[in-house]
Amino acid sequence: MGKPSVSLFFPAWNEEDYLERAVERALKVLPQVSDDWELIIVDDASTDRTGMLADQLAAKNPRIKVVHHAVNQKLGGAMKSGFAASTKDWVVYSDIDLPFDLQELARALHLTEYLEADLICAFRFDRTSEGAKRIAYSFVYNLLIRNLFGVHVKDVNFSFKVVHKRVLESLELKSGGSFIDAELVVKAIKKGFRVFQMGVDYFPRTRGTSTLASPRVIAKMMRELWALYGEVKHPTEPKRPVRLPDDVTPLRAVAR
């Protein structure tokens, strides 16, 4: 079997400090894992130099595409634009500050073949560097996802997921904010797709400011969570059991 075709996209809002670094690393990794790949930058109406830098990078490499939003659409809107712009079989997304080593993409793609997976979700081995408040928020949030939807999720909002195009074509993602990660996982399991998670080392942001833990973002996530709860209550078990490597665990629905 040949190498898979891969679309990698970065949602970006005011990320001029990280953009060139992220693209440089992606351009090293993507040719190692695929002969047919593309890199997409979604500029979510940035007010700094992000859009200009993205266009300059695309002008130098025909495999780089840029999607510009005229109005800021938040993470959910940026991710939906990235999914829509992706043309390859496997779609990968990451925060542009690269909270994991992009070399992990090779392992994730190997697991998609080995496990016959439709979606691989990464979780952080150690996130203590984020501080007690962020850890507490994440614990409560993941607990809610597990209890409300019956899905075992260690780190549902971590921005490293590898998803086959067939999954995206079968789902309608509605979230306009950071809840879109959970919506993708829950709906994929509900549809009966084979979803697994794998652990990776975590590298926290060293430049700029994350807005994920802001009260406004959290409130929007909770509204969208309750909306999805009214739509999806019983995710479906993956169809066939498989033997897993020691550091890989499947995401399964819990009988309720």
C-alpha cells in the first residue's frame, strides 16, 4: 500500500509569531509521510500580519493554500473552513503553536492503517505545565463529555486529530466555537466510525495568548454542549475489536 494522501491545516487568528515556524516544520514532515499532500492556512480575519505572511508563504510553494475570512468566525468557523478546503483522503489539523511534535503524524497515520481507524485523537501525556486552573477546567469538561454522551475521552479538545474524509462527508458540524472538537468525536462515534486515541508529549505555548479558558469561550462551549446533548445521546460502539499497542486506547460508547 502506498503512502496516504494528506491535508494538514492550521486555524490562525493573530498568529504572526508562530506562522512561519509552523509552516517550516510542516514542510519538513509532510513529504516524509505522503507523496500527495497539501498545507492549508485558515486566516480567521487576523488583525496582525498573519494573512500577509500566509499569502507570502503560499506564493513560494504551490502546495500551500490560504483561506481568508473577512469576519472572525472563531475556532469552529476556522476549522469548518479548513475541513471544507481539504481535498485529500486524510485531514489533519493542529493549533499553529504546535503543541505536539509534528513527527507524531507518521505514527498517527500508521495507526489509521493498523487499526483500520477512521479517526485518531491525540491526548497529552502530561499537561501540568498549563497550571492548576486549566487542568481543572479540562478535567470537568472531559468528565461532562463522558457522562453526557457515554464516550471515554481523555483529552477531547486537544488539537491533534487525523480524520478520514469519509467521516467529514457524513457529519454536519454545527459548532461555531471550541466545542467543535467534542462535536466531531461524539458524532463520529454515534455514526459508528472507528475512533481511537493515542498519547503524545505536550509542548505548551510560549508566545502569544491562548483564549480557550476565557469565560466567554467557556460559556459558548457549554451552550453548544447542551445543544448537542439534545441531538445525540447514545454514541455507537465501534464495530470490530482489534489488538492495540500498549499506548493506544479506543474511544467507546458506554452502555447507559
